[in-house]
Amino acid sequence: MRLEHCVVHSEGNTAMTKPAPRRTVLAAVLAAVAATAAAPATGAVAAPRAAGRTGAQRATGPGAPAHGTPADTAPVDYTGWTSYTDWRRGTRDGTRPVPGERPGLVIDDPTGTLVYTDPHTGTVSTWDSAIWTSPVHTLRYPASELIASWNARTPAGTWLQVELLGTYTDGTATPAYVMGRWASGDGDIKRTSVDGQKDGKSSIWTDTFSIDDAAAGPLLASYRLRATLYSKPGSRLTPTLWRLGAMASTIPDRFTVPASVPGAGAGSELPVPRYSQNIHKGQYPEYDNGGEAWCSPTSSQMVIEYWGRKPSAADLAWVNPAYADPQVDHAARFTYDYQYKGCGNWPFNAAYAATYRDLQGIITRLHSLNDIERLIRAGIPVITSQSFLASELDGAGYGTSGHLMCIAGFTAAGDVVANDPASSSDDVVRNVYKRAQFETIWLRTKRYNASGKVSSGTGGVCYLYWPARPSPGQRRALAALGIC
């Protein structure tokens, strides 16, 4: 599901910061896990739909609350293409795989031309293009949602587009849904999601494919991902795509989840740098009204720097030298989605992390805090997305309709050690939150807001960033969660 990100405010409780004016997006309806297996994939591809705008939040419907749904039974399928063999297995139209320590995909001989009108600047430009399309991935269980993510390098004069080509359980095809138009910089195009994509069965909400009525169906049975690489005509410039993947899931409606029992990660804490988003309040308001809405890039920057990467002095030359932690301003600028009008586009954050040397990032869902414990023990911090009233998370002091924070570890008793960017200074970013409370606000898909109405939750969405060449222990921890 998709909900508003990074608005830290009061929902009937004492506010920590004032809410920023923001455009609301999806609150998708989820249903119980489908009992039938996926229908055979047809591989059919429909024609792309014209992009439009949508600004309305779709309300979740009422219904009997689902309490205590076991979190570890919900189907979650992350599949990624990242190896030289993977790139060779896909369908190539003007692209070629590149071997090496970090295999990738580049433009070989452009086969198409695009005249692109940037919807955010009005600039008209012409681009050469080449395409790679993944093999069909048939889901073990039909899915109600899918979030794509990618890792790439796009030198000036290049960019890329990622599309979803899906097949429903009734055998029909989705449109060719644009999941993102992206560049690591902002000089050629403005990176953007595409609103207004729908076909009466499913819709794209910023960065998330969602079935319109998961109870009635049809659901998503299989999919391919299509990456189109763009470069200036006649140049030998090319993006390099290192990873392309998607997380598909069907999470049951649930207002609460049973608390997990502390596991092997209890008592482990990683030395993740601590940055406050709130000290950036009012800075660069063109990027989602400034720091009070920057929980996502602030959390991303913490983990990027945990892995020993950060922007150079030259990269930061554009930031006012009077500002502390200028790398947070930098992260906000280069995760900003010009359509969503915010820095909380999930795949754009993962793609930003992967612009740093030998880092990779994905968006997925996890089943419980035990999954996070496994990753913490392997040295991998986790960025989680959640929404809550102040009364639902003791010690937070604020409520939010969507907020990202970094899980750096666990206390000996199994409570969550969170680097929470919604803090008044870097010195107080480390917070300890009660395990059962945190697990519920992160894993639930339904919640009651301050008005008593049903709102959505993220169902365990997280960002994972780790080295392109992980240690054996990190590789095992990721593989245990279905990530390779």
C-alpha cells in the first residue's frame, strides 16, 4: 500500500514538528491471502497508457478488524536480476550485458528514439533508447501489490525508465505501467513518478502497483520488468544498470500482529551515524518544504554513511556552508520526486543509495522483527516505514501518517533501538521503542487515525542497503529472507 510519507505531526497528541503541506496519495484496500495458485502467465503486454495526474487519497473501506494475524504467513516475493547470466537471460533490444565484479547492462546500439517533454519543466528533448526486458516471473502466490526497485549509474546525458508488464490471474495483461523515470542527477530530466495510470483492475500510486479490489480480484499472477536506457543522440554515453527487481506481496488486513519473541539479535547494536531531519527545517523548501519532511533521505544517509560512503566536498558545494550535516540536504535533493512532490519515493531512495560506490539497495517487506534481528546480527541496518498516533509508540512524542527511521539494533530485552530522524538534534536521534508497539505499527496494514477512521499501514515495508560484495554472513542472512 502507499501512504503519505514523512509527515511528523500531532494526531490528537503533542506535536514534535508542524505538519508540512503535502499531497496525499494511496491508501489501498488489502484483503486476505488468495487461496488459489497463480494462473499460468500469458506473457502478453498491453500498450502504455498516457500519464495523467491524480491527487486524491483513496480511502480504505470499513470492515471487521483483523487482529492478531500471523505476520510470517503473508506471502512476500522479492525477485531481482543482477548477475551476468541474468542480463543474458533477458530480452535485449539494443542493450548488452557487461561482465565483471559487478555485472551490468549498458546501451550497445540504440534501437529507438524518444522525443520527451519533461512534465515538470516543459523542456522538449530527443533521446536514443535501448531496452532490456526480464524473463517472466510467475508468482508462487498471487499478489495484490508490487514495488519495483533498481540500482544504476546515469552519467550526465543519460537516464532510464522502469516499467511493469504484468499478467492477472484471469489471464489478461496489465498496461505497461511506468514505475519510475529516474536519473541520479537533475540536469537532464526531473526524476518522476507518473500519476493517473490505471485500467479498472489495478492502479499505480506513486511507486506502488496496487490491485483496486483485492477481495474481488483478479490479482497479479506474473510479471516482467522492462528497463529502457536513454542517452543523448549520437553520443556513446550510457547508463549502467546493476540491479532490477521487484517485491510482490499479498498482506492480509490486520490492525495488530502478535509480538515476536526476541531472538539472536537481542543485545546487538550497529554504529549507525545519527542525523536529525528537524535541524534542517526551512532549508531548501523546494524539496518538500524542507527538513521536517526529510525522514526518508535522512534515514538513507545514515545507512549510506554506516557503510563508509558519503558525498564529496565537490558534491556538497551547492549547499549553504552554514548548514550542519549538508549531506542530508544533498540526499533530499537527489531523492526528490517531482511528481510526488516529496523525498519519500521508496525506490528513488534505494536508487540514490546505490549511486555510492559498490552499494546496492532494494525495497521489500519483512515478516517480523526476527527478520530484522537476523540482518542486524549480520551487520545490516534496516530502514522501516510506519505510521502511528503518539499514544501508540511510547517515547516518540509525536504522531505521523507516514515516517521512516533506521533500526540500528536491539536492547538485551529485545526492544528496538531506532535512529529516529524526527528528533530535535543529532545527539538525541537514538531512541528505544517497545518491541510489541513497534512491531504492530510497522507490520499492520490498517489503523485508526485520530478521527477514529480507518487508515492504512505499510505492512512491513523496509529499505535494505548493503555492499555489492557482501560478506558470507551477510549473504546468508539476505538469502534466508529470499534476497539475492
